[in-house]
Amino acid sequence: MNPTLPPLGAPPRVTLPPATDTTLTSGLRIVACRLPSVPLVQAHLALPVHPKDERELAALEVLTAALPHRSQAAERLEHIGGSLSSSRRGAWLGLSATCPASRLPLLGDTLAQSLTPAAPSPASIDEARDKVIRQAQLAASQPGQVSQQALLKHLYGAVPAPLFPLASPAHLREIDRQEAAAVHHQFVRPREAMLVVVGDLDPETAVQMLQRRLSSWEPGAGDKNAGTAGCPALATPTLQHKQQSGWVQSHLRLAAPGVDRENPQFPALSVASVVFGGYFSSRLVSVLREQLGLAYRVESAFTDHLDRLLIGVEADTATAATGPALRQLLRELDRFAHEGPTGEETDAALRYMTGVTVLSLASQSGLASTLLSHLMLGQPLDWLVTFTRRLEDVSAAEVREVAGTFYTPARFGGVVVGDLKNLEMSGPGWK
């Protein structure tokens, strides 16, 4: 039996289904896209929110939890098998809705009733506040949240409010109906909001219907001059340890500056990120996890911190393996910076990236969330298509060049969080 696998065919082409892109007079941008794979419609809405402190963030969290439960239309939507959910990610508040394609007008009514500024009832605010407090208490005990907060504090000192995953339970307990209504009035407005609707629909007809249904959602009196939230300057790259008694794992969290997505180096840097730690065949997974068994989980990926893009490197390891895992991680960074990837690694990463992109656009929910994510980043509707074509021109030499520029260990600062009292964590760059 010959175990040799047949050669792979040409990677699939990335294309977008028919779509319309319209900005209403209220400032709401609507993108409607036809993908009749199933008789459903997916709607994803994003609103820019820039809470100035943790108290305002707490009010925003309570409001976010209350939004899906404050309208009769939302109840009717659930009765026919639809759904409405809300969340906050960084400086964006999101609503996601699903319904049968034949009931698209009801989806529009549901969004309108959730977004217009009628004050939430005291009962809905109490219920939402209790829910968010439980979530915040649970998050505070999760090692992943603890290590992420330690990294943010180490990088910035004063962490901008939008970067907090949740406000503290103490702040949340103080939020009343008036404060929730105030942040609704301030942030929940159509100006600069984006709505992507994907499904078994006619794009032009869908936009016209949504324009009628959302006509009562007026621009409001929010600050027209409110700019995009930004982060303080990054701290000088150093490594810091944080003692967490009783932990059975250690979390290694490193970060370094990346580049803007429109930078000419970004395509090559994207390939380098995937080769180094972005998928199951990456350097970090192969060496730290598969060959040496030093980490339960390891990855390297881009992460957006409001106005900047960082290269993040993470590993979760047993307490006893903390020192060896960190030393090996730094060795792999140094080796990657000096040697870069091979041509075979570059080709494999490019195929993986193209395949993942095609899969992300194949389902209604995947297409809606992917398009909205790129709109939130200020990119054109066809950015994925043009970016995939830019990737086709990336050479192995370009990837080696950006690896040498961006993956030198000296560029990375970070934290090691765990039960480290019996471990030697000294060395160059530690504090």
C-alpha cells in the first residue's frame, strides 16, 4: 500500500455573493447579502461605544444584557423559532438576530423596538444587572481572565475601560434604571452603526424594508465629536510574574506591536503569524505541545487593542513545566526571527488561510459575522477578496523578512501567571 497522498489541487477562489451597501440618512449603514443556503436570515448589528470609565462601562453592561428582553417583538421572534442576543466586544456593542426568511419584517420590528430609546423597565434592569453580576463574579475566578487582565495592566498601566471584559461586581451593583437609560441615550444611536443582513432574501427589498422599520431610530443627542477610543503607549517590553497561589497551571502571555492591516507588510506578517502559532501544524504547536509536551494549549495570533494591532503569543502549561516552557517559547521566537519559515511552511500556511476564509463565508452566520468584523475595522466590503489576492503574491523571502523584524524576543513584553513561589523566574528582562 502506497501511503503517499495525492497532490493538493489549486486553492479555492474567495468570492462574495450579491450584496447591497447603503447608508441611511440617520447614519446607519446596512449591508444586505443574498445567501439562500437555508430559509433563514441572519442580522448582525454593531454600534461604537466608548465608555470613559468603569462606572459608565458597568451601566453599558447592564443595558447590553437588558436589550434582548425589552420588546414584545423579541418575544414573538422567539415564538417562531428566531433569536435575539446582545454582547459587547471592546468598543462595540452588538446585537445578533435570526429568523425565518419569511418573517424578515418581524426581525426589523424586533431591532427597532430594542434600539429606540424607550426606557427599560425596572424589572428588566434588575434581571439584567443580576445576570451581569453573576457573569462578572464567574469571570473574576477564571484563570484566563486573570492572566489577560494581568497582561493588560502590565502593557498599559491604566487599562482603558473598553478593554475590560466586564465591569466589577461592585460597580454593577450600583447601576439603576436611570443610568442604563442614560447610556442608551448616549450610545445606542444609528450614526456610525453598521447592520449586516445575510440570508434567503433579495438585498434591495430587504434594505427598503429595514429602512421603513428602523425609521423611528433617530440619530439622538450623542456626542458627534466622540473619537475612537485609544490605548496609552505600550510599556517598555519586559517580563513580569504574578503569583496565584493554588493554581495547577501557569499562563504565559506575551505581546508585541504589529502593523496596520493596510500596511504593505501585513499580508506577509499574517502568513508568519499562522506559521509560528496560528494553526495545528504551526511551529509552537509542533514543538511545545506535540514534541516536548510542555503546554496544554499554545497559539500565536493578532489581537486588536482599540487603535492598535498586537502580536499575541500564549501558552498554558503545568506549574512544574513553567520554566522550561517559557525558555523554549523564547527560543522558538529567536529561531523564527533568525531563520524564518521554510517554503513548505509558507505554502501550507497560505493554503490554510485561504481554506479558512472560504469556510467562513460559506454559512449565513459566518458570512454575516465576517463582513461585519471587517466593516468595524474600517475596511471595504470586498476586503477579504482583495486581501486573499494580496496573499497570493507573498513570497517566502517576504515572510522570512517580517519574521526577522517582528518576532525577535526583545520586542515582546508579557506576564507569567501561576503558583510560582517555588520556581526560579529571574533572568534578563524580568521584573
